[in-house]
Amino acid sequence: STAERVLPGAEFHRYVKGQHSVVRSPLPYTVPEELAEHIDFVGGLHRFPAERKVVSRAWSRKDAEPGQQYGGRAAFHLGVTPSIIRKRYNMTAEDIGLLPNNSQACAQFLEQYFHQADLAEFMQLFGSSFGHRSQVDQVIGHQGKGRAGLEASLDVEYIMSTGANISTWVFSNAGRHESQEPFLAWLLLLSNMSSLPWVHSVSYGDDEDSLSLAYMERVNVEFMKAAARGLTILFASGTRCGCPGVAVSEVVCPPAVPTCPLSPYVTTVGGTSFKNP
């Protein structure tokens, strides 16, 4: 095949498991000497896509208070609105963006999209107690058609509720790297832009053992370049205490200690815990 000629030593086979099919080489490869200095890494040859494991809900039977039926509506709370978040962080109506150069962005992956109309309705319902904007100023990338995604909607609505009245961009990143988020493609896009927001929020992540060292080191280079430009990149720490595939209810996490980020060149942000807000 063409790939085997370009990468001498590789021998590609198709591997099938259930409904999934991938092409990989069980043998090591070499890179032509004249190309080696121009290549950062070669992906998609040896590693198999990580299996996505279902993580159980944080609540369990023992979490229910006396007199509450497990699985019933009273066993957990769905009312964490922007006003509750802002109150928890001692934010008043005056704590909004006022300077013209305030800016922020959130990055979306895995074909997650938001709708401007949903954002406007959300702000109409929940933004009455603080000054806010009801529209994203700029969308970079392809916004797919169809229903809005839960993750994208949540990210956009809440960054614009806590970082209220601040110019907000959304980076919509299509495609995959090794069946996962194409973080490097997103970072290269940032590197090639001369004007962009100062703060970037990301609510996506991968398990460290699912990526090659070469890829992670290349991503770290872009994180360092972003920091040198003065950009702040915030990553959600996740809710699994650094234990892939382990249910939250089965792990005891140190209080107020978020899981460590994969990269030392970004800032990891932990979650906000409520008990019947």
C-alpha cells in the first residue's frame, strides 16, 4: 500500500471488534531520513482507540436522605442556575465585564454544537439578575446543523453567565485524533491567529495512557507558545479523581484537590460542589 511504501517496515492490517474497525500496523516503521526533521510525530499506526467507559452517577442509594426514595426526584438537585453559581463565588450584579478588551472563548469538540437561539432564551430565563450578552460574537469553525449538544450548550451558557457581559467566541473543532479530540489542530489554529480572546476554556480531556508521548509533547509545545503570547487556557479537571473507568461513588477523592492536568502548561479548574443548593 501507499502507507507501507511511505513508512518502510510497517505492515497494515484491519482489526475488527463488534461494530468498530481500524487499520493498524503490528510492526515498527521507519521514516525516510530526508523527511524526519520535518515530522513531529506519526499517529494512527500502533495505538488502538481507547474504549469509552461509562462512569456511574455521583449519587447512590446511600446518598439519599432519610425518607427519600432512591431514584426519585428528591434524591438529587437539578437547580444549579447561573445565579446560584454567582452567589457561591460572592459575585454581585456589579461583577461583570466592563472593559472593551475583555474577551473569552470556549472550545468544542466531538461534533458538539450550540444554537444562538438557545443561548438567547437561556439568558432571558436565567440572566435577569446580572448584566449579560445574549449572543456569541464569533464562531470559528463549522457549526453543524440539527439539535444543539448538551456539552456545547452548557459551556457557552455558563461561561457567559460567570464571565458575564464579556465578548465571547466559540471554537468549533471537527474531526478526531486517534478517535479523540483534535487538540493539536485546535492549538495550531490559535497559533496562526493574530487576534483572539485572552482566556480559553476547555471542558474536554483524554486519559494520558490513550495518547502517544510524541503527540502529548507536541501539544505541550503549543501550550507553551500560547502562554508566551499571554493566553490563559483553563481545563476542567474532570470528576473521576484520576481513575479512568472508576465510578465516582467508588472513589474517595481528597477534598478540594482537583485531578492533575495532563500538561503542566495549562491551568486545571476543579468543580463546584453543592449540597442541596
